[in-house]
Amino acid sequence: MAIDYDTLMKLDIPAVEQTYSERDTMLYALGLGLGADPTDLDELGFVFEDGLAALPMMANVLGAKGSWVRDLDTGVNYLKVVHGEQSLTLHAPLPVAATVVGKTRVAEIVDKGEGRGALLIGEREITDTATGKLLATVRQTIFARDDGGFGGPTEVSRRPATMPERAPDLTLARETRPEQALIYRLSGDYNPLHSDPRVAQKAGFPRPILHGLCTFGIGGFAVLKGACGLEPGKLKRLDARFTSPVFPGETLETDLWLEGKEVFFRVRVPARDKVALDNGYAVVG
């Protein structure tokens, strides 16, 4: 079965209600590696209940419908899809505990051509059920490598950010932990690629890899620290493209270019001379 553009654009993806607690908020931050230095008071505010604040990037794991591309009748060859890009828009600070509803829709489908694949862009709105307030909008771009040539639109509405051609203003390093993927998965992504060495080897990796959204969260925290003074309400938007996997235990360096309310960023793995996240773009204020 191939992609049917009109059918897929009308796909009804069931809404997901999720209740999370302060414990889940702290667990998410621990999954990004915060608290590795228990004397770091800057990070303590995200992993300790006294004065706890929620990281904006946690919206990525709230109200999600698992893998709707795999679980619903989409016509997509799931075995050949990869997570290409992620975009997060914050409309209000996340509560440290709440019940939320996530409603996902297919926002765009781009036909790159026969043999070149397709882009599926899902958009999820996350709403606080107690207040009715829209908290965040999450856009996820999936590259379906085996599904091009169905005759759909050929241009995407959003282009990746163009990175500045100068030295970064700031570089922040974070050493990931060997067991970090095992912690991060407890926020909801139980794909065994990140936990089972046998599955990782079948996928062509020597060992389990870190979740892409964990790397995204680490880059987001660097933006939060380097451009927002660790005030979650100042982060308004965060975009990035996934370009290379990360292995738990590696040190990541996030380069930041600060240009007023716009921040450009890139996450690198210096030991392997790889870029894990590229075309990073944030809006702060």
C-alpha cells in the first residue's frame, strides 16, 4: 500500500490525555543529565521539588500518540522512516504537574519524488485540561525514505535555519552518562534501539544510541542557560534537524550564536567530529 495524499491529510489521529506529576517533571530533567553535579544550584531547580520548574522541552513527550505512522493505516513503510526534524513552540510555561491533552494532525506531506522519499509533518497541540490554555505546539518531521512518487506537493512550508558563518558566541559542554538512555526512556519512548544492545546491533549500531529528543533537549537546555538565564518562560521556540546519532557516555558541545531574540545553535560530538543536531534555531524573549 502506498501513500494516498488526500486520505493521509484527513487522517484522524486520536487525542491523548496524559496526567503527569512533579516526579515526572524531575525524571525528564534527570533524563537530560541534569543533576549530575548535585551541588549545581542552577540545575537543582529542575530536579528538586523545592522551587521546581518544568523544562520547556518536556512538551516533546507530553500528549504524544506513540508512533501514529506505524500504528495507524497510513500506507507508509515504517521500516524505512527516520526522525528528521523537530520544532517546538511554547505558548505558556509548562506547569510542573498537570493533566494535558495532545491532539495530533497531519500538517504537511511533501513528495520528494520516486526513489527520493517523502516528508510527513505531524503537528501536535498540547492543552492544559484544567485551564483550557494552549501550552505548546510540537511539529515533527518524519522522512519516509520508501514513499516518494505519489504525486503530492513538492515544497515544504518551512526551511531549516541558515547557520551564521562566524565563530559561535558561546559553547557549552555536557557529558552524557552511559546509562542516560535508560533514564530518558522512562519519559515515554521505550524503543529498544535505545536500551537493548541486540536490537541496536541489528540496526547497524555497535550499542544502543541516545534518543534524538534527548539530544534535542540537551541543546534546548544550552539555549535556556546561555540565552535565557535559565528562565523557562523566556524560551518561545526551538527547532533543529537531526544529523547524527549520539552514544550514551559521549560529551556533547552546543555552539550558540546570540543575535538578539534569535539564537542559532548546533550540537556536536567533538570526539568523533560529528554534528548531532544542526540548523538549530530558537526564539527567546
